Amino acid sequence: MVDRLVVIGGDAAGMTAASTARRGRDDLEIVALERGTRTSYAACGIPYLVAGLIDEVDDLVARTPQEFRDRQRIDVRTRHEVIGIDTAEGKVEVRDLARARDFSLGYDELVIATGARPIRPDLPGIDLPFVHGVQTLDDAEHLLAIAEEIDAEKVVVVGGGYIGLEMAEAFVRWGADVTIVDAGSQVMRTLDPDMADLVEQALDRFEVEVRTGVDVHGFEPGFVLTSDGPLPAELVILGIGVTPNAELAAEAGIALGPRGAIAVDRRQRASAAHVWAAGDCATTFHLVRQEPVHIALGTVANKTGRVAGTNVAGGYATFPGVVGTAITRICTTEVARTGVSEAEADAAGLAYVVGRIETTTTAGYFPGAQPMVVKLLAEVGTGRLLGGQIVGGSGSAKRIDIVATAITAGMTIAEVIDLDLAYAPPFSSVWDPVAVAARAAARAL
Amino acid sequence: MVDRLVVIGGDAAGMTAASTARRGRDDLEIVALERGTRTSYAACGIPYLVAGLIDEVDDLVARTPQEFRDRQRIDVRTRHEVIGIDTAEGKVEVRDLARARDFSLGYDELVIATGARPIRPDLPGIDLPFVHGVQTLDDAEHLLAIAEEIDAEKVVVVGGGYIGLEMAEAFVRWGADVTIVDAGSQVMRTLDPDMADLVEQALDRFEVEVRTGVDVHGFEPGFVLTSDGPLPAELVILGIGVTPNAELAAEAGIALGPRGAIAVDRRQRASAAHVWAAGDCATTFHLVRQEPVHIALGTVANKTGRVAGTNVAGGYATFPGVVGTAITRICTTEVARTGVSEAEADAAGLAYVVGRIETTTTAGYFPGAQPMVVKLLAEVGTGRLLGGQIVGGSGSAKRIDIVATAITAGMTIAEVIDLDLAYAPPFSSVWDPVAVAARAAARAL
């Protein structure tokens, strides 16, 4: 009798785990259960779909259920929702949504990849139909259809994080007036205030209205009720973060970690035998903060799915963790961060100095040079690089990878100064901006 | 009596050394002797000046002699050529070119930063006025004036290295028909043949004619004489590399290293007491090849100038070396390399595997995604990353910094796969291309 792997969730983490397990073990029976209608899609592309930069919802689908069946013998069942996990018996309770019937399915190995969902705060009117969270392609398709049907002119985005800002930009490109409301004192609270301020300036140039320090009290048809008074809105987008879909696991007695995500070890093992978790529903380890965290990102989902799939198939793989890298583009302004921010360093009890420089994306004399600000944090005493943030024009943000790589390697600021980074006038100034920021940090040390 | 620092050469390395020494020692007398008329200029910008992307020669001057005098009390003397060094007596013989008189100048510390010059092979007709090397702004100014005067339509570039290719592009933009002649089997011999082939395709799309495997036998007015027969040329640009200006040092008994560059230690000390060297005239250390090399690049010039200046002023600084990073843009195709190529690995006796992938510059579904090829070399056994090459569309080349940083940190391919590199659809596919190439190399291991 062959072993059966059951995967709950058919997006990045789940289908990567399934595919990797197939490569590792040809004999395995693999069943993937997906509540929605699509598999393996690029949810990160949704804002660009709404913006009209991408034509079709299905352009974001990397691989269809049929392709998984045909190419990898993975039995993908869409519109199948898992409603219970029995770790003692090794089985899951499944609801076939199309046929409205339930059945049990035994597993030898179980990968939980149920993802995350937008946080819906318990506010009056939160369930009104004009209030949208956007997580799946099905959500996106629904939202676009409504926006077009009502020809939305006023959109309010609640929350100024990455998704909120990307959706704000999307609706500006789509043709609406957009207001972002955030309860905090700045947008993008994973950035330091001085860097977030640059992002707010960019939003202003793009005619997105930003209202920080404003609480949302509830929703009424046509309005968002706020501490600033009612704001007209034909559509509301929730961008206040996501929460892991870990209730199923919790009900099964599987241990949770930070923010209610499924606690896993470096091999993506959950607390129950033969149960693994990967992607947005699981914790991951922060290499600078040296603690488990919940970070819902496609990169992590793919990587942890691969690790889970390797281990499920009897191989050996570990995921060392993340350094907190994130990147986005707001209109023409690029934004990136990695490691710890000032607030995170404070919270972790890390003493640091800051190197912050204002420069240009190419040699200053080169046509098209645009402003760019690079900020680095280094630990007092050791000189160890702790974090970095970049905001600037085209060609700015991917430079954060230098910082992420150097942090992962445990480099000091002095070592960063000496890095042999690429220079030619169309790409950089002769002293690479990251090295110049490192010099500024070195002087502060 | 104050100490006197004499600097020979007023470009990047020399003036960085002078400026750094001034910051380190306020009391130092600093004299910088420059044979030409300008200081501290961006020679790397010359092709863009010829192309018309930059308006004025002086846009490339970072700081004028007068600014050095006014702001840093550095006694810059242009049109002053050093014609002899006496290390026993601690003095240099100087020719004041404007006044046609010679004089001696004593030094307590001497920084040699005489740069490099284009190689002029000893061929019949090499001294004809239509054969140009381009190294200084004065050269560039002269070349542009001639090109405009004769309204050059046919330009032949001898040598398909970085400078040759950049000058070829420049003259296409300027409006000429350009042919590149290279004796080797490919352009850009610091790239592997498969990657150089992509560059040749880009040149072809830009209507630059590339003739490889063609020897130049000499020059006659209006023609380059080659093994392929005579090629019509109103202007010839020499792009077959540079040779260090180290004759002065050699005549003074100072030891030379590879390719006749001035041998220096990690503090930029030359073999004679109180003599330092930095920039294109000196050797540097290659961290992967683990041997001294001669690499003439603005980045190295600035960094080694800073190290020399710090040490001259009584501080302590070392330059660890380079990993061989280089980058350029040929038309719209970006090209970068770092570490060792296949040929360099072979020469160093390193056994390696290759991971090579073809991907796109952004998420594949994102508008404007362009092809990109990433190639990594990893050592057999250890899995250590040895080198990388990237050729592709906009946003490709600066990714080489990830590879350069990882090589410097001594990372393995497995560690590169796990790097927390930045992802969003406008910037990358969800698995970063560098990580995907690392996965390909891991499979090959």
C-alpha cells in the first residue's frame, strides 16, 4: 500500500510542497484540497490586475489543477474545504462544496498550507458588501467586477501597509479618487518614520490622500465612519494586515506561535506527528530578531513549501529563516527594507547607530538620475549590520538585496564598505550608495 | 616643520588619497601633481559624453583644482608632470609643462596614483592621428572635436572589452557606422562564451558589426589593415585594455607585480619606505583567485585611494581586495560579472559546476518583462559560490551585487538558495533569479 500525502491549500506553499514531494517520491499518492477554484497563483499580482497592468485573472495562475494532475500526478480537488483534522487517527474531514457532501480522507503525511486572510476588525458595518478584503484571485475577480459595475469613483483603503498602498495605487490607475486611512502616525510601519515620510510624499505626488492618526469606527453604506468624520466611499479595501488561517490546526490541538500562526521547526514540522505546515499559515524564524515571527510573503511560502515537500518525501531540508526583506513600488517610487527597523531594534534591546544618505540612482551627471535615500542600522560595539531601508526612483529598491545578503552573512559595516559592488554610470555612483551609507554608519560608530 | 605629502596624479585615487589624508591630519602639507588640466573626474562617463547623453566635458569633473585648494588646502598643480622619483632622498623631479621648467620637490610621504593608459600595440601606423586611445577627459575632448570636425561616418573599435563596447555604443548613438574588431573568439573575454554570445546578439540588434577572430596588422590613413582585409575607418578607437603607468615607479626601483602594476600590500604600501600606490597603477588582491591582479576600475581607485590616504595620515586601513565585479550596459542590454569565469576557474585549478537559467527581469506576467540569463559557478565538494554572470534587460545587471556579496562572505550555493531576497512583481519572479540559478547549480552538484 502506498503512502498518501494530503495537502490542505492549493496555493504557493501547498502546491510547492506537493510538487517537491512528487520529485522526491515517485510512489507517493498526493491529494491537494483547495477551497477555492484555482491553484498556484500569484496573489502578489492582484494590485496590478486591478490597475489594469495585467489583462486577465488567469495570467496570474502559474499552474492549473489539470496541469498538476497531468504533469505530476497530483490529485488536486478544488472547491474542497477541509473542516477538521484528526491527528490521532491521521485523517481530515473534507467538505466537497460543489456536491455539498462531507467525507473523511486518511493521510500518512499532512501538509497544512491554508494561508492567511485579511484582518476584518469587529466594527459596525464590517460585513457590508462594499467592504472588501483581497487575498485570493476569486476575491480579486469579484472586486474588479463590482468596481466596474458601479464605476467606482471614491475608494477608501483602510490601512497603509504594503497591500493597502499597492491597492491604493491600483485604484488610482484604475481611475478612482483614493484615500488611505491609517490609525498609526505613518504609513508602512515596518519603515522608520523618516523613510515612511518619503513614501507619503510619493503618494501625495500621485494624488492619493493619506490620513494618518485616524481611527475607523465603522461603515455605513457609502461612508467610512472615522475619528475625522464620515468619508464617502463606494468601495472600501481592507489593508490592515492578514491573520493566519490556523483555526483548523488549533482545533486539532496543534501548537500555535506568534500572531496565532502554526508553530513549526526548521524542517516545517508542526507539533503533531506527520503534520507539517508552510506558507502564510505558519511561523518562520527571524534571523536578526532571533525569534519566531509571522511573515506572510510569497517568497517565504514558496521556500517553506519546498522544505516541507522535501522532508515529507523522506529527504532532509531546513529553512534557516528570514531577515525581514520586503519591497514594493508606489507609483514611480520604490521602497524596500530588510533586517530590523529602529523600532524593532529598540524592542529587541539592540543598541545601534544609523547611517543615512541622500544620493541618486545613477551617477549624478547621468541623464535620468533620480533621488534615492539609503539608511543602514549597525550594532554599537560589534559594528554588525542590523537593517536597511531604501526609498527612491527606478533602480533603488532591489539594492536592498545587498543588505539582506550582508545581514545573513553576519557582515560588519566595515565589511560592507569594502564590498566589490558593481559600478558603471548608468547604474550607480562610483561609491555604491549602500557602501556610502555604511561609511556614514561607520562614522557614527 | 610640517610633513609634506606629495601625490602624483590628480584623478580618483590620488585626490581621494589627498582628501582622506587631509581629514586625517589637518597639519599636513599636501601637494598634488597632475600632468593634465583636470582633477577628480569620472573617466567612466566618457562614452556617455561621446554618445551625447552628457552635455559638457566638465559635467564629469567631480571637483576642480580650485575647489581642492579652497576647501581642503590641497595644493593642486595641474600641467605638472613628475619625471623622476628618488626614494633614497625622498624627492620627486617635476616638470612644469606650462612654464617648461623642472624642479625638485621633497616628500615625507608619497602616493603614486598615476593611473593607466590604453594599450597601443606596436603596429605599423599606430601613431597615425586617426588612432585614438581614450583615457582622460583631455583625450575625450580631443576625440569629440575631431569626430565633429570630420563628421565621422565609419568608426572601427579595436578590442571588444568593456571600454571598446561602450565606445562602440557611443559612436552608434553619435551617428556613425561602427565595427568592432577583436582577435579573440568572442567579445568580453571576462565572460564565458555562452554569455558573451548574448552580448554579441545585443550588438547585432543595435547594428554594431562585430568581427571576432580578426587580427589587426596595422593602420593606413582611412583604413585598418586586418587579417580580413582593409576596413574603412575615419576614426579608430583602441579598446584592447590598459597598461599601468608604472614606469616612473619601476625606474625608481619600486617593485612591480602582475601586468607591470606597482606591487602593494593591503595598506597600499609600495616596496619603498614612505611610498604608497593606489588606483589603476597598482595591483590589488583577488579574493577568489587568491592572488594579486591588475584591475583598472574607478571603484577600486576610490577605495584604495581612501586606504592610502588614511594610512598616510597615520591612521590604519586595509583594502581586502576585489572579487572581480564589473558591469556595463550595451544599448538596452545589461551585462555583469563577478568572481571567476569558467576559464579563470580552470586556470586556478578550481573544479566547478554551472547553474544557468533563462528567466525574466520581472514576474513573467508583468508588463515589460524582459529576458535575463543568470549563470553561477559553484565549487565541487564545498558548494562554495565562485562566480556569476548576468546578461539581460533593464534591471538585470545590478543583481550581480547579490553574488559579489555572497562570494565575499564565502557563502555556499545552499546558503544562496535560502537568501531572503526582495520580491514584488515589478522587480522579480517570486523565486529570485539568483536563487533559481543557485538551485540549478545545487542540482548539478
